[in-house]
Amino acid sequence: MQSGRIRGLIFALLLTTCLFSWGQEKRKIIIDQDAAGPAGTDLQSTLLLIQSPQTEVLGVTVVTGDAWLKSEVAHTLRMLELIGRTDIPVVPGAEYPLVRTKEATELWEKEYGSVTWLGAWTPRFYHPPDQLGEMPEGRPTTKAADEDAAHFLIRMVRKYPHEVSIYAGGPMTNLALAISIDPEFAGLAKEMVFMGASLNPQTSDPEFINTPRHEFNIWFDPEAAHIALRAPWKKIVCTTVDISVKTRMTQKLIDRIKAGNSPAARYVGTYARLFGEYNYLWDELAAAAWLDPRLITKKEIRFMDVDLSRGANYGNMLTWNDKDRPKLDLQPVEIQVDLDLEKFYGMFVEMMKAETPKK
């Protein structure tokens, strides 16, 4: 038991040392997230980025995706209260996709087959957008910022040109709106890092067996993803379904985190939950790989876009290599292919068990 504690302390010390070895100045980031909660991949990835001593989280911009905007904002505010980081602004964004609607999607399903995950529109979890739904962690007493996400994003990259990384863990509606309002937005950011896209995942998960190119974050607002992926970012990094399905949130991992006594560990230990066989650490991996790119052991470059035809493949990913890509304004995307799984798990656990850095 004692040796296990010592190993954990050594790991935490090495992690902190490595993170700060990249430079003492904190890395600025905006977390753009469909923040369903409590806990879960959306808020656990947000928490992971906040927990890092190397980051300055300028704000959390929220977009409807896995849940409705109003409930996501409330879960985010409450999480920040519980970990003592109410200094981080929570900025509401788009409540609906640019074009796709719930009603049109229901008609599409009748013609082309049902979709496993519809996010806020999923029938068994559905509630009206103006309701919060269940909040076992309690309702927040703090308030969201009095600004919309798109203008906050623009304001921050203009305040800190070429310094702000944009982490996108949900549909890209807020980013597309920012790009449409200010065409210089993407070029003024340092990079975009996103969890999304599905290419050819090796999994028995029924969500991807018949539709390997279908991924929720892209599919929910394909027009927004099309705009965002074609914007002139200096760098784009993508965590796909293909690498995400190599990870699992297990009861063992939860128990390891619960052994800690930090606010983050108590939050995850209390509210983390498992859903059947497939409990991927989708967004957590994207966040962790941004914090420490050495977690990724293999990567490749693709050019990406989204199928906007209104047929059976509407919202699916399109990808090409450099030789075969269309002669259009497509951007190169660094796609993560493989990872050091145990190193990732270790980092995730120790970061959750660490004390939350103050502003």
C-alpha cells in the first residue's frame, strides 16, 4: 500500500515537472463544449484542462449537443462551484444547429434508419430546452457571463492574437458563428483541437458498425463543421472515434480517482457513471493529448470535410490524403492514430486527484 502511494507521488511529481519544462508561461485555452453533466466525458475533459497547472482557461463556451444549452450551462457552473473555480467565465452559445432540426431529423430517420445517439433530442433523455433536467449535484448559485459564445471567442483571440488554443469537444456551431462574424477569427487563434470525426473504427459498438463515418459532434451540425474545418487555422488536431474506442472509463478507474481527496476527485468519484459496455474517454483523451502530446504514439495527416448532401450520408465525414484531395480550400488535419493507453490512464487519474490550481 505504501509503495503504491509513493509511486503515485512520483508520477504526479514527474508529470508536473514535465508540464512545466515546456515553459513557465501558461498556455491559454478556451474550452468550447457541449457540457452534459454531471461528470461524463464533456465535463471530465473540461475538468482535466482546468486541473493542469500549465493552462490558463480563459472561459468555457457552451453549445447544445449531448444535452440542451441551458442544462449544460447549469452543470458547468455547478462543477466550477464545487472545485472552487468560479473565476472561469461560462459563456452560453448556440442553442440549435445552423440548419439541422429535430423534426427534419425524425423524418430523415424514417427514410434512412434510426440514429443511436441524438444528443439533446434522444427520446429516452428528452426534456424541453428551457428545463434543466436532473441535477443531482445541486443547482448553481453563480450566473453565466452576459455575452454570447461567438463574440467571446472573437474577443479573446483578438486580445491574445496567436496565443489561444480552441478546444472543441462538441458540435462546432459556436466556432462557425465566430468565423462567420469575423473571418479573421480562425487565423488569429493558435490552433483548433477537437474531438470528432469517425473514419474506420475497429469496434463492435452498434453506433458505428453500419455507419463508420457517422460521429455525433460532426453529424449534429454538419454545416458548422464544414465551415470550421475549411477555416484558415494555423493548426488542426483531431481525436477521432477510431482512437477513442481504444479507451474505457471503468469502475476501476473511478475507484482509483475516488481514492483521492481533491475537489475534482470527489466530484468525479461522486458523479461519474457507466453506461453499459461502451464507456469511452472521448473528450478526456483529446484534452490529455493537448496537455501532453507524447501520449500519442502514432499520427497522420488527412484533409477533412463533411457530406452536406441531404441523403443517407448527410453529416458523415469525408477524408482524403494529400495526393487525392479535391483542389479546394481544405486544411490539413493532424489525426491521432494510436496512444500509450496506460500512460493516459495514469495521467487522467493523477490529474483528477491533484489539488485544483488557483487563478
